[in-house]
Amino acid sequence: MSQTPIYTEYHPRWYRRRTSTYWWLRRPSYLAFILRELSSLFVAWFVIFTLLQIHALKQGAESYQRFVDWSKNPVVLIVNIIALFFVVFHAITWFKLAPQAMVVRLHGKRVPAAWIAGPNYAAWAVASALVAWIVLGG
Amino acid sequence: MVLVGGGAAGLRAAIAIAQSDPRLSIAVVSKVYPMRSHTVSAEGGAAAVVRPDDSFDEHAYDTISGGDWLCDQDAVEAFVHEAPEEMLRLEHWGCPWSREPDGHIAVRPFGGMKKMRTWFAADKTGFHLLHTLFQTSLKYTRVVRYDECFVTKLLVEEGRAQGVVAIELMSGQVRAITAKAVLLCTGGCGRVFPFTTNANIKNGDGMALAYRAGAPLKDMEFVQYHPTGLPFTGILITEAARAEGGWLLNKDGYRYLQDYNLGTPQPHPVLRSMELGPRDRLSQAFVKEMEKGRTIEGPYGPVVHLDIRHLGEKVIKTKLPFVRELCLKYQNIDPITEMIPVRPVVHYMMGGVHTDINGATPLPGLYAAGEAACVSINGANRLGSNSLSECLVFGARAGRAAAAFAANQPEASSAVLAQAADEQRRLERELLHKTDGRERIAVLREEMQQIMEGSAGIYRSGATLTEAARKLRQLQERFRNIALHDHSRTFNTELIAALELSYMLDVAETIVQSALRREESRGAHQRTDFPARDDQRYLAHSLAYRNADGSCRIEYLPVTITRWPPGERVYGK
Amino acid sequence: MSDTITLHVARYRPEVETEPTFQEYQTPCRKDWVVLDALNYIKDKVDGTLSYRWSCRMGICGSCGMTVNGEPKLTCATFLTDYAPGPVRVEPLRNFPIVRDLVIEMSDFMRKLVQVKPWIIRADEKPLSEGEYLQTPEELDEYKQFSMCINCMLCYAACPVYGLEPHFIGPAAIALAQRYNLDSRDQGARERMDLLSDHTGIWGCTFVGECTKACPKSVDPAAAIQRYKLKAALSWFKSFLLPRGAS
């Protein structure tokens, strides 16, 4: 903020507060907001990682094995765990948002939020289980 | 055109002018942002004939008998005819009126009305009406708003109103806004009394401005007490609570209104009967109960109980949500399970700036509408839900009439600018730069309010009014010695409070003087020394003029009677 | 419970100060007193130079929003006893320039309000003589909640996006746009969309949800914004799939 000029008659001099550097620590929702903003880097990484994975797969088994070995690198692993955390975080945000974005009426009455969020979570669980079954069991 | 005030009447007028004359530029000068105006607090509804079983004549008769035959009947007829159209127009502008299941407008019963004709938007009618008007007015780019500008003087030159002087709160700049016509829509003056439903901004500004400029104030002795205000805060519990079937009970749990010629108790609400009687009679009944020792003693004085518990949770939650919200938030009471303590509280001024049926005052170029004006359709007692409709009907009428007047006027003369400069010097010398005052604003204000409550309340007498007039003169003297500690130009609310106090002192004087001269009892004006209505002498409007020496002079003007000769007010039969 | 309470009130006098300071006042603390009653007590009895806005004292005019102990509140609906034994810190609303003491500058909102066109827009108007537009209670219910906004600015004070990006149209204005979009009488949704689906519109919001928590009238601006995102996304897909002739 630039220093406001001195008061001159009839020209009100408004004070613009400087935002504290740690304002986002003031409440959990602000922290969540900043984390979501920050998460974009990791989510972008997740996309790149997936693209690399597909690329490696296309190159053949040997190339894919190299990719898998590289993924086992602790740095890559840690980055991926963080990215997973953020993606889950986004998913939860999304499910919380869904009942507010969708208004479903049954017999003229608005369906309670839990009825919309519930199936979302259920579908998520089923999809996760399916993926886990394919990856681990299949 | 300059409009002072941005409530329902002011905004309706602004839109009417914008639609009627494309050449006029319109300034809306308001001391608050328009959506803060006191219209926002109106709860119950707005009356207009809409049902096939209803008629204009019945609405007119209810209004005239409710007003104890002091209404001008030509004005009432115009009012009831135009009200439905205004309500519909609001509907077309988006007002969220409550609906019947088939999508038609729903109406509810209301005190003093024989038929159901009160349009409502749940119990926040005024809020929705004001926001609809305000948001619609944003569409008209020719409406230029001067938000948070406080008007200190009407500019009158060559015998006509030519603009206003206003302080812009944000900068402290005093500016002249010249115009070919001025329309006052500044609302009432409930803050003259200590216990009122009125917001802090209702100080009779427009009334005092007109009075000082030489226009008379009409029927100022008629002050409406609403029978059901919450103690301490004065927050209004809407008449709708009684219209839905609420009961007023004294300390014995007895529906005491049956003792005051207001009908016999029925399990369900009956129009124009018992709890749905007119406001003046209900407030007077409270005082009588108090005298009999049958009220309940609360921490802020005597109260009675408003009981809506028997309506059940569903009705209360769907039809009276705001009533419940107010009780919970401000009184820590849940009306579903508890009775609400209430007492009469100053609510509305039937009187105001004297205007004709088109909102024109006797001062050329000066117009008034809404609560600030007295047309008069409210007579000696206003019926609930007539005032929002009045704001719309007469806001539009006054707007159109003022626009037509302005179209034929020359530009404002240069002499008014000199007047404005004088006014600026006066404000600075007498208030802003004043350092030697000793009287506190709040002390004078409180004394004034106590005088008014004590002498010009629900019941008055010649002796108390004479005493009140004397004390008010003293307060006027003491006001000259007012102390201002705030000498800043930026958002100086102390300066505004001082100016508002000076307005209120003027308005208080006109109330007391008008009440003193009216030696009869009619509607909201009840004299213990003259308990009967006297049509021989007082079937007339009082007009309070300001003399050159600052004192007040009362004259009378006959009431316009067209088709309804004065009769007895009968309720509960 | 003690019968007095200490208030730390933010003061800013632009003629003599370059930044706000705090001033301490003692006021009575009664059971039915709200923070605004304490401020009025100070103004009337202690210090007439304190400036703040207020009017209705019944939570409907929207004038008296301030920051009370860090939270945006309507001071007419905030009981002192909830903060006993004190002290209570009273500051102007955050995210707005301060004019003086507790008074903020809100013309930014007034400009944005006009931009979202908060009025009924129709291709043809029905003449008054043909009566009202029919609207069932269910249709009224669709938008009613969003019509409850009293423009008190608490949601703007609570919104970190508005704090960081002042061009963000913000919760109340978007909720009001939605109020008209969802009104069965209105046909102006398309006109409002360009502005609202801009990056300063709904997409600026990342669902912090503080606006809804701060709202004293349960308007739920966050819901208005999320609903609009869904609608905007769907309409984008439609125009993407059917570039011409999509309605």
C-alpha cells in the first residue's frame, strides 16, 4: 500500500488496511482456501505424472518398467503422496459443494443435502474399491 | 428535480418522474443509502382491493371510519382506486408477494379492515417492497443518487422552492442542489418520543424543513401508537400476529379487549373486532387496563401479553417467521412456547406536511409524499397496511405532479446560491466550529422525549400540554447553547445529531400546539378534559404555521366530505 | 456477571491520524443490551465524537455491520453478555477502506450491484390490466432465500477472495443476480451471464463458505454461486456441443 497523502479539506482520506501476512491462519476455512490455491501446483503435477505414465505405457513394457522404477524414487513418492492428499481434499470440497449447487425437488420439497452428498460419497467409495480391486487383485 | 428521501415514496416518485418526463434529471438526496430507509422495517403488508367480494367503497369506508372521519374523502377515493394498480406494478417489478397455491396474489386480513385486502411478502413486506423499488430504480440512469447527504435547508426564492442545501457526510462538503421542484419523502418523526418502533433516522427532517420554509404542517396532534411493541427496544410485533389469530391477555390471562366495546371473544379472528380492532382503540384499552392494575409489571414498565402459542409451530414458522426471529433475537423468547410481552409504542405520524391530492404543498414548487406528508387519507388514525400503499400511490402522484410543475419553470435563480453560501456559514459558525456550548445533545433529546411521552402520549390534557409547550420553549433556548465536541468534516455524526435534534424540537412543538388547540377526542388524539368528538368545532384539519418569531400558529381547514357523512365508529359488531 | 464491560473501539480520524488506533471505554453490560447499545451509550454519554452507522436496531436495515472480536457482525443483533467479562473489540468491517472510526466506504458494492442488473428483465412486458404474473409458492421458493439480502456487507468482509481481489463481484451481488435469474418472471439470465461467468464473477469463488457463515439473514450466497457455476458450466457445454442454434 502506498502512503496515503495528507488530509485536505473536503477530500476524505480513506485508510486501507494492510492485510497481515498470516491472515490465512486466522480461521480453518481461510487455511483451506489457501491450501486449495496452493494445491494447484500438485494437481498439475498429478496430471503431468499421469501423462508421463501413459506415454511410458505406449513406448512398451521396458519403458514402462523404467517409469515404475523412477516412481519408486522417494522424492517422487513424497510428491505423489502430497498430490494425492490434495486431490482427496478437492474431492471432499466438491462433494460438500454438490448439494448446494444442485437443487433437487421431490413433491415440491427440497431434498435434504445429505441425500445428494451421500450418493456422491457412495459412488466415490465404489469407484475407489473397483480401482483397488483392478490394481491389486486383478 | 430534487427528491429528499429514498424510501418507498421517494423511490416510487423517482421512477414515476423518470418515466413521465425524459428531459428532467432527477436527484435523490438521502441521508442514508436508500435501502436503509425505514420502509425496510414495515412488516405486515400493503392494502389494495383485489378480491371479487371486495370493493373500493368498502376499502374507502374502512379507511374513513378508521380515521374517525378526519380523512379527506376525495383523497381516500383516489387512493383506494389507484392502490391495486400500484401493487400490481410492484409485482411486475419483481416484488416477491406471497401467493396462493394457484399462483395468484395472496391477501390477509388486517386490523380495522372489513375484508381481506392486505398484500404481503411473508412478514417482511416493507423490506421486499423497498428493495424491489431500489433495485428497479437502478435501471434508470437518469436517477442520480446523492447517498448519505443530509439536507439542512430548503432553498426558497421568489416564493417557490428551488432546491436544497445538503451536507455530504463523507467529505463534509456543504453543497447547494438547485432544482425546479423539490419533493420531500423523508418519513415520520417517531424519534420525538422515547419509546418508538421508528428507526434512528426518523427525526421529522422533511416536516421541519417545510415548516421552516413556510409550509404548514397538518394534523400533527395525531400520533399513532401501535399496541404491540416489545419493551425496551420498541421493536414492532406486526399486526399480522393478531390477524393470524393472536390474543391480547392481561395479567389474569383474560382477553381484556371485550371490556372496551370491541366485540366478544371468538376462537377465530373476526375482522374489525377484538384484537383486529383499530390501533388507537387497542392502545387506549392498554392504558385503561394499566389504570385498573391489570397489566403485568416488567423490567421496562407495564406490559400485557400477546399470545400466539395456540396457532401452533407450523403457522408461526410459515406465516410469522420474522415475529419469531425478532422474539428470539431481541427478547430471548420463543413465541411457540411462550407469551410475548408487549406495550403500546409510537409508530406513525398521521400528520405531516400539508399537501393536496397531488402532493403539492401551499408553497409553489414544494411537494411531499409518504409519512412526511398529510394528504390526508389517514385522518385521526391510520389503518394498518394503508401506509405502504399510500407511499406508492401518492409517491407516484406527487412525482408526476412535481415533474409537470418543473417542466414549466425557469432555471433556478442565482440568488439561491447566495442563500446556500449563507447556510454554509451558519452551519460552520453555529455548529461545526462552535466550542463554547454546554448542553449535551443526548440530554436535550431525552428531556424532549420525556416531555412528549408525559404530555402528548395516548391521553392528553390541556394542563399537561400547556406545561409541555413551556418546557419545549426552554429546550429551544437551551439548544442554542448546544455542545459539539466533534469538529471534523469527515462523517461527523454528532453534527447530524444536533441538526436532527433541532428538527425534532420544531416538530415536537407543532405536535403539542396542535394537540393543545384541539379540544375534543378523535382517533389517536384523546383529551381527558374533552373526552367526546366535537364535529361542530373540529371536523377540520389543524394547520401549524411557523410565525416570524419562531412561534407556532394553528389554523383550521375543513375536511372534504364526499359520500360518507360522519358517523359513529363501531367495532366488534 | 459484572455489570460493566470494557470496549476497545477502533478510532480513525483522518484529519489528525494516519492510521487507526484503539480507544477504551467502559459501558454498562445489561442482559438485553447489544453491542450497538453500548456504542450509543458511549456516543450519548461519554464521547460524542465516535462515528458509526446505525438505524433500525432490528436487523433489517443493514447499517450497523462491524467487526466484533474479529467476526463480522450486525451490532444490533450481537449481545454484550455473549462477550462477558470482556473486553470486546469493535472494529470496522474488514476488506473495505475506512472513512472514519467504524464507518467503511462501500460504493464499490453499489457499483457492482448495478452491474448485475438486479431488476426484472423481460422480452415483453405484460400490461397491468392483464393482472399479475402467476407464480406458485414453489416458484417463489426457488428464489425467495436469495431475495433476503439486506446488503449489510458482512459477507464481503468475511470473503478472502474479495480481500485479495477487489474486482471480484462478491457474494451479495451474485446472490442478488441469482435471485432474479431464478425468478419465474425474469428472462434476463442470459444478459447477466457474461458478467457473472467472467473470472471476476463466479469463478473467482473457491467455495470458502465464510460468506454463508457470516450472513445474518441465511441467504447462503455460497450456494447461489455454486448453483450458478453448475448452470454456467452446463450452458458452456451446450454451446460447445451445439455452437449454433443452442438455446
